[in-house]
Amino acid sequence: MLSEHHDIDHEFPELHQKLEALSAADADFAALVKKHDDLDNEIRVLEERGQPIADESLEAMKYERTELKDKIYARLRQA
């Protein structure tokens, strides 16, 4: 869906406190969250502005975003 937020805080609002604590304590985790959120923003800009991009490229970006989200969720569940 266009213009829908997929940043980690919107995806897992019930884990907000764990997200904040783990991001503060673990620089690698914080970098993973930043990478996810930056990619999400890039996807949203492309979709909202109708930038010319191959469907395959956009789908690859969305797949990468999903992989990052899965990794982040797994780390949050372990914390």
C-alpha cells in the first residue's frame, strides 16, 4: 500500500521499550534498525513519487526490508 509506514516502531509498537533498550545497548542492532528504516523510507519515496524503477528492483528492495524486519524481530524476541 502506498504511503504506509513500515518502520520498525510502527511494525512492533508492543515492543517499543525493548526496541529502545536494545538499540541503546547494541550498536549493531541499532545499525540494523537504521538500515531497515532507511530502506523503508526509500521505498516509500519511490512509490509516492512514481519514480521510474523496474518492478523487479522495487520487489527486491521490499524483500530485503522483510529480511531485515525478520532479523530485528528475532533479536527483539530474544531480548
